[in-house]
Amino acid sequence: MARVGVFVCFCGANIGDFVDIPAVVEETKKIKDVKYAIEYKYVCSDPGQQMIRDTIVDHRLTSIVVAACSPRMHEKTFRKALSDAGMNPYLLEVANIREHASWVHQKDKEAATEKSCDLIRMAVAKSIANEQLHEISVPVTKRALVIGGGIAGIQAALDIADARIPVTLVEKSPSIGGRMAQLDETFPTLDCSQCILTPRMVDVASHPYIELLPYSEVTELDGYVGNYKAKIKKKASFVNFDTCTGCGTCWQKCPVKVPNEFNMGVDKRKAIYSPFPQAVPNKPVIDAEHCTMLIKGKCGVCAKVCEKGSIDYEMKDEMIEREIGAVVVATGFDLWDPKPYEEYGVGRFKDVITSLEFERMVSANGPTGGVPVRPSDGNVPKNVVFIKCVGSRDEAKGIEYCSKVCCMYTAKHAILLHHKVHDSHAYVFYMDIRAAGKGYEEFVKRAQVETGATYLRGRVSKIYKKGDKLMVIGEDAQIGQVVEVEADMVVLATAIYPYKDNPDLARLLGISYDKYGFLSEAHPKLRPVETAKAGIFLAGCTQAPKDIPDSVAQASATAAKVCALFSGDTMKKDPMIASVNPEFCSGCENCVSVCPYQAIVTEEIPMGHGSEEVRTVSKINEGVCQGCGSCVAICRSMAIDLAGFTDMQIINEIVAI
């Protein structure tokens, strides 16, 4: 016989100010099968939990209803209280009378009270049909896959590996380092980017627990948390890394020149190349799209000059398979293409460049030796206009969100311009300044005071050519006038945009992404580094625009999550998942097509009654299923049930009201 205990929480003023709690308790006591009902100020507190434990024993209760806030807040707390009292934790029901009653009926206490009673009545009815469930134990493969070798991927890989957990780090380009490798100095301390980054890159290459796979990409991911299988395509480099010493003779002698993507096309590289001097691994690869030997069968200079015989034109792509338990996605970002800003002369005026092109110019290892030059004539610019929010916060032409780092790197560029060209002057057009970080506001003020940079609050409306100069027309809202600035060069602070292959990667991994292409976290506040798919985590700008400190912090957070996942040989999983009754299953496979987690497969079972024929039915992979219920909703045969939300439980709730 059912014996239900109900605990109604005041939640301080959150519920108590808008719901007549004593009246709710009195009404609850009238519900059939409720053997105990009480109100309490904070049920989630230690005394409140102890009260639940004691009442379960004293009144021999068979199920518990807690009427309080959202189950997302304290369902685990109350389940533990039940478990401590010797009751199965899944015999708990939470009636959400805060978000669903008090908060939405703050001006009508009577309605809030009535609705609270209904919610409790439904929860009691459902609890009577609750069944004892038990956590599922899933084996764990203790190896992590990190996708992306920028600073976030590097940090995550090192933190995981330092815990003596094997890591496979996959990087699409020939070297790790990512966007940070392209930077000269970093805000707000102006310390050398390479000085910070290069030691970490070397640590990755030499770490005994890290397998580094450069020039590679993940092509498949199957399985479920703790038991994924990844297929990785290692692209043919046409260079034997085992024998190559990275001496550089091959790329010095190569006759083919193509735009250098690392330097944003400011200069050219060879068809056989290493991306930058500090590359890890510091071994060259051959660009198959531009190598005349691979295209036409003519040339072969690199093979002729290589003393080690490391050039192999017959090399093929290699498929590598790895069994892994968790994935960290750290694919970084691209820069938004500013071509929609036709009024800025993008593509028409050579001296209108992007911020990253300027960054490469002022870098000590950059194409111009660390001194900015005008692309049109090679002269050193004296007056430089920086335009912020090019693409960011501009729905009409760009994107709605703030790219977070543009204010800071523009201030840095004004300082670097002053350091490199002492008699120069910087003009900065801005909407407003967002410097939310340690030492950030002081850094912006330093750019204004130390360099004498002129900050003009307003949008630029037009840029036109006048002789060899660029005339920039914009608004100065501080004086309420239109201003015209003569510039030798214009630098556009273009928006941070998601890595272009993110949508394809998201589909491959089975995770979601937003309308721009940033990969989506499970919860923006409570689960910011996790995805909706268990065992897959996010780090760095793959999730949203971030600066270096935030990227590193998030990478370390993902590493902590991975280490926690791998803390035992098995992991416990919530049992509230779907199950298929094969007797009712018609084999239509509708459930297979709607499952967002690829948790449903098909199998063949005997027809029965002595027949040798077989029929196809669906089967749930317990390790993959997240209990979303999509399959239950679409099953026309009513062959699928969701533990914790069975047909009987739902019907009981409906009948109760």
C-alpha cells in the first residue's frame, strides 16, 4: 500500500510570499495515500534533509514528494537524502511550485496557491506509480581525444596528460599553436606571445602521455561516453618525419611560391613549408595543391636536395583508429570577412587591412620584420586609423554579439604602432569600450595616455582615396560633429567568427551549435564546458569569443571534467532512459531517425512460434541514451517507454487533475 510523504518548502520568500503554504499543506493532507505532509522554511538545508530521512523511517513511507524549486536545482540533493534513509532515490518526485507557480503568479496569490495544490496532487499520483531504478554502470576507456591544437587544446591536453591519462591531440594544420602563434605580444601585459606559447608547444611534443597528430582531422566518432571510437585521417605530408631533421634546405630551394596563410597573405611561402619558425613539429609538409611535382610530375627539387632522403611523393593519407573515453573540442576561431563593408573600401584599397594582417606586420617574426608597412607602396605609415566593431554588434551587415577582445587588441595595436613607429599617431573609432578583465581598463587608458591615441566615439560612414592617402569620414559623438581624418593606413578590428568547419564537426560528433556556428554548451551557467552529449566537452573560442586567459581557464575546466570522468574504471549513469518492448515493436525505425544522440540501433530477432524467419526491431544503447523521450513520442506502436516517465505515471498525473 502506498504511503506518500510530502514536504512543502517556503524557499524563503521565493515561494512563501506568493503561495499560502499552510493552506497547501492542509489541502495536501486530504489527498489519498498521503500519510505525512509538512511545511518547512528550507527543505534543501541540512536540517530539512535530516527531517526527510527521519520521517521516511518513522512513518514507513514508500515514496516522497518535495514541493519546492526546479528539480534542476536540488533533485540530486533530495535523492541522496532518500538513499541515506535506505529508500531507492528514484522514488522521489519534485513538484516545482516556485518557477511553475509562485514566480508566474506573483500578483495572484490565490491562483498560485491553487496551482501549487494541483502540482502536488499530480506529483503524488505519479510517485505512486514510480518504480525502483538503479544506476547503470558503464565501462570507461581512459584515453582523451583533443580536437584542435591552439592554446585551449594545448592546455587541456597538458592538464589531462599531467594526470597520467593518455591523450591524442589532433591538429588540422602542420603545427600546433593556433591563432596565438600569430600574435606578437599579448594584452594587458605585453609579454611575448611566442615566449608564453612555445614552451607549452614543446611540452606537448615531449610529453610521454600525449600522442600528437598534426596535419590530421577526425572523420568519424562512434559510440558513447567512456566508449567512443574515433577515426582520424592523417593527411599525407610527403615528408618522412622520422628521418627529416627540419634543416630547411628543401623549402629554401623550392621554386613554387604561394600566399602565406600564416602571415595572412602579406607575403608568400613555398610549396614545401613549415608554417612558422617555432612550429611543433618543426618538420615541413608539401602542399599537394601547389606542388608541381605532385600536379604535373615535374620538378622534384626538394627530393634532390634532401640529404636524408625524407621526401616521399608516393605517401598516402593514413587512417588511424583510437578508442577513447572523452572528447575535448577546441577548434578555435576564424575572422569574419569584412567585405560587406563596401564603404570602407575592403578589397578596393590595398591600405585597408584587417587587425590580424597588422598583427603579423608588427610581429618580430613577421613578413615585414616587425615594422608595419603600407601594402600599396611599402612605406611606413604615420597616421593609422583603427576601426572597431567591424562585423561585431552590427545586425545589418555582421553579427549581433560582441567579439570581446577587439577593444583590447586595438588598444594593444595602438601601443605597438607607437613602439614601432615613434612619430606615428593612432586614431580609434569606437562605439564604446568593453574592457572587462584584470588590468584591462588600465591597459586601455595606457594606450590613450602613453601613445596619445585619439579615441573618437562613433561609426565610420565612408573611406575614400585622395592621392596616396585614405580619407576616413566618421562621427565624433563627444563633440557632436562629423570628422574627417587623413590616414596612411586603416586597420579593421574584424569580428571573431566560429571556425568554418564547426557545423560539420558538430554533426560528426552529434552535438549542437548556434546560428553562427559556435558549439553549444549544455547549460550556460551550470554546465558551461559540457555539451548535451555526455563525454564531449568544449574549450576556448569554439564555444564563444574569448581572450587567452578565459580560453586557458576553460581548457583546464574541461580537463578537470575529463579527469573526474576517468576517476574510476566504470562510471555511473542515470537510469531514466528509454527501453523498447520487442513484442510491440513494428520495426518502422522512426525512432532511429529522430534520436538526436544516435542511441538507437536495430537488431534482428526470431519471429517466434517455431518460425525460422526473423524480424527487425529497435534496441536502445543504454550508454548513449540521454532520456530525452523523442523516441517515445514518435513510436506509433507504443513499444517504447521512458523510465521515470512511463505511460502509467503520466496517466496518473492527468487523472489527478
